[in-house]
Amino acid sequence: MFRDAGLVAGKDLRIELRSHVTMQQVFPFAVLVLILFGIALDPDRGFLGRASAGLFWVTVLFCALLAIQRAFTIESADGGRDALRLSGLDPAGIFLGKAAAIAVQLLAIEAVLAVGVVVMYGTEVTGVPLLVATIAAATAGLAAAGTLYGVLAAGLRVRETLLPILLLPVLSPVLIGATEAFEAALGGAATDGWPWLGLLVVFALLYLAFGTLAFGTLLEES
Amino acid sequence: MEPAVQLRGAVTLLGRFPALAGIDLDVAAGEIVLLRGPNGAGKTTLLRLCAGLLPLARGEGRVLGHDLSDRRQARALRTRVGLLGHATGLYDELTVADNVRFWGRAAGADAADVAAALAGCGLDGRLRDVPVAALSAGQRRRTSLACLVARRPELWLLDEPHAGLDHDGRELLDDLVQRAVDAGATVLLASHDLERAEALAHRVVTLAGGTTGAEPPPGRGRVGPEEVALVP
């Protein structure tokens, strides 16, 4: 399973490195959203600084949708889905590999966004351990749930529009938990954020476990 | 020896709709069988059923000893077959070598298998490091064929394998098929290029209206217009 996961993750990341979609489209999109939030809400940096946790994670959610769509678009082209089913790869390995590749892309996007938030919104970073742990857990949850719903929607003709409708409500616990934990970390009271981090860890573990078990069936039936 | 493919009254489903009108088919191990028939006769559907990609809705079916009515067995079968279909399953952004390496390693092939597949399909030169997006249709077909060869399947399921290939490509394909059969593989192919495919095949089975009619096991001789024995 882990060998197959490594194979799939390596393949997906190589495709992204060659296609430059994340670099040339998703990164600029993420920065653009940050700028638009800044323009739309308030040029006063004090307000933006206070709202930066929520704005950061809403932007991450939008970028996650793009990354998940992309991860399954490459499998939809030219019979890739049947080829995957015939490949002999363990479905759990495919799930973990695709989730890992999405997570790596999200981490890169989050790094860019973090710099953007600090520079544009004047946010001060204080509780670094909680921030790092929150990013890790939230990213794992986003990638796992996204991969699961991604394969569910991938077999449908209306996948581009259906995926956000299916996925955004499911990801609301991640948005809430990550925003609360970030606010606690940015506010300096890092201890208040740890219970929210627990929620994120549970969410990620649940979806990783469920995805490992259910991905094969979804790949076959959807 | 157990036939490589044995279908009795096989019906599958395309979505919710039944397909194939109760196919009877036997393919012996090491045999090359050509499926022919008009568009819509069910050739591609039959190949996908034999690959374990479509469910067996009615009848009986065993491929390489796997019971097609058992989903687990049908899935396990997939690692032992290679399907060359209309779609190539290739990733445009990756090079020819990357694609063959990925699909080969997915099936357990090592670096030597991948190198041999690339060389065997004439892709070990300049084309090796070319992104698939930059290939012609024929070169894509060759790359797809190399992916299949790297997997070293026991049952080759070839759907219009000569389509898009130039003369050299067709010669190469026929040679690869012959060598695979010499090494013990079985081949079921569907083609409209009858002259070339009949030269390659041991037997021809005609599909009409999703059925082969009452086709007896191979080796029992000619049974009428449904079947022509090309090789004794």
C-alpha cells in the first residue's frame, strides 16, 4: 500500500512540476484572493490583522478545491480512470498517494499565503508550534476529505460544479477548527487553540481511515 | 488445460443497461482469437468484460481461472491482463519513459522490464524523453503498447490495436503479439483491419448483435459461418 502511495504521489507531483499549474495558476489565484479580501473588507490593517486567520483558511479552501479538481482531471483524461482500475495498484495506496500529493501542494500554497498575510495584513505570528501543528492537521484533513469526494465527483459529468457543493460543507469543521486555532496562536494565547487542534486531528484521522477503506469502492462505482 | 477465457451466456451491464446477448466463448491458453463484427456488435464491451472492468450480470465467466461473477476475483484478474483500448491512459505531461515506468512499476515491473518494453516498442531513442503531449497518435499508441508490454500480462486484450499505427508500427505490434504468445500469453483482439488481423489470428469469432452464437470450445473444428479456423 505505501509503495503504491509513493508511486502515485510521485507521479502526481511530477505532473504538477511539469505542467506548472500550481505554480502559475493556483499561487497567483491565492495571492489575488488575499488582495481582494484586503480591498473589499477594509484598508485598515488593524481589522485585516484580526480577520487574517479566517481569511487565510477561506483562501486555502478555495485553493484546495482547485488542487483537488486538478488531481482528478488528470485521471479523467484519455481513459486514465480505467487504466488506474487495471493498474494493479492498491486502491488504498492510490488514495494515500493522491492525498499526499494534494497535501504537498497545499503546504506550498499555505507557505505563500502565510507570507502574504504577514506582509499584506500586518499579522504578527506568535504561537509558532500551534500554527505549525494546525497547518499540518488541517492540511491532512483537507487532502483526505478532498481526495475522497474528488473521486466521488470525478465520475460525474457535472464534477466541476458538484465538487464544491459536496465538499465545502464537509470541510466546514476544518475551516472552523483551523481558524479558531490560528486565532489563538496569533493572539498569543496558544493554550486555547489546542482543543481545536484536537478536532482537526480527529477529522484528519477519520477521513484518512475512511478513505483508505472506501476509495476502492468509490473508484469502481462512481 | 483450463481455457484462458470461458464464457457461457455472458451478459454484462453498461450503466444500468444489459449488454452482450448471452455470449458463449472459449479461448485456449496461447491462442490468438480475432473478434470481428460491425460497430456496436459488442467487441469492446466483451474485451472490457474479460478485463474485469465490467460486471458479469448473467451467465458464467472465467478468465485465467478467475470467476467474473465474484467481484474480488474480477479485480484480482486485472493485474494479469493488459488492455490496449481506444483510450491510451497516458499522462500528457509526463515523458514516454515516465509513463511506461509508472504503469509498469504499478504492475510490479522492474527497471529491466521497463527498459525492455521501451526498446521493444522502438521508444528507447529520442522519443524516450519526449512528453506524451508532443507525440503523434501513432507514437501515443506505441507508448500505450509499451506500457502494456512492461506489465507482462498473461492475457492481451487488444481493441483495434493497429489503428493509428504506421506500417512499421503494425509490423512491430504483430511481432510483439507473436512473441508474447510464444512466451505463453493469450491474445483476444478486436479489429476492423481484417486482412492484417486474420493473418495474425489462430481463430476468428464473429460477433453479431452482441452474441457469438453457439460457439464450441476451440479445437473442435469449424462450426459454420460464426467461426473460421485459420490455423489448424
